[in-house]
Amino acid sequence: MVASVPAALPAPFGFTVVVNENAVTVLADPTGTGTGWQPLLTERERRAAR
């Protein structure tokens, strides 16, 4: 696990994780429409250190 964050996501919702060589970003779309993406977490330091 890189990190965690509490989030209240009512169903239906979208959820995705983007990973590249320097960062991990977690996005959620609480609207369930695919148009309301919001970042929940971006972690660079611990990902870069691994």
C-alpha cells in the first residue's frame, strides 16, 4: 500500500488508479457519469522511493 484516504462514494461511482514511473494517482467519479472525476490521492514521494 502506498497510502490511504477516507472517501464517501455513493453508488454508482467510478474509480480508477493511474500509475507512472513517478506517481500514483487515485481518481473517483461520485456522479457515476464519467464526467465528474476528482483526485482522491496523489502520492509521489513513496512511489519514487520504491
